[in-house]
Amino acid sequence: MSSPREAIVALVAREPGLHLREMPRRLGFSLRAVRYHLDRLIAEGRVRSEQAGGFVRFFSPSAFSKGERAVLCAARVAGQRALMEALVGGAPMRFADLRAATGLSKGSLAWHLNSLEGAGVAARDEAARFALCDRGAAEMALALTRPTVADALADAATEIFDAPK
């Protein structure tokens, strides 16, 4: 059987961009144990942490570029993932079209679009249409990440507490 640290390294390699609270559920370890081992792995350079939105997410140290890590982080947030799925098809889309395609409320849509723009994942053109900055990276991120029920609950909590009032 592998050590807890090896199990964490393997999980991070297999599922890039997980946040701390998801790891104990996937590994069967306590949150305290995962945090302890992650701190050591980060200090040793075996795991990299990345602040994204309301979460710190974890990656293998040299597996992805900064831009790819931003796209992977976005793909793990339900609203941002829905936007990426709508935009990955091709042509730039206006706010109203994105709202129809995703079913997000105006406030949530604006918040998630601002997050994607701030992370360099999406951009707005002069005609106020949105497009992905790197469609290939978005396709890769959507393929590598699969939302879980736990991810959905964490995203819902973030939206409740961080969404504009």
C-alpha cells in the first residue's frame, strides 16, 4: 500500500485542480492529515498550489502552464464550466445568448464571466461578445475534469456566499 503522500501525489496527477476539501473525500483520509501532507509536499516541490476564486487548487508541479492551470480551475466551477462548454463550440457569444445557453441568472452569469475574464480564460470583444482565449486549452480542461456531487455542493456554497447581492 502506498503512503498518504504518494496517494496525494497520484490523486493530484490524476485529477488536476482539485481543492483541499475534495481530497479527503477521494482519499478516505482526514482533512487534517491531507492538509499536513500537502504542506510537506508543497515544501518539497512535489505538489503546486494555485489560488483560484474561493479555493486553493492543487497540481503536479510542472504538468501545466499557468494559463492551462487557470482553465483547469475554471472548469471545476459549475457556472464557469457551463460558460466554457457554451463557448467551446466556436463563435463569440453575447451575454443574452450565454444566458440562454447556460440557464444562469444575470448576476451569476456576470460574476462567472468576470471570473473567466480576470483569469484570462475568456475575453470580451468590442461588440461585447465573449470568446475563449484558448479553445484548445478549454477543450483539454473540460476533458480532464469531471464534476462530482461534492464539486457541485462546493460551487453552490461559493455562489451563495460570494455572488453579488
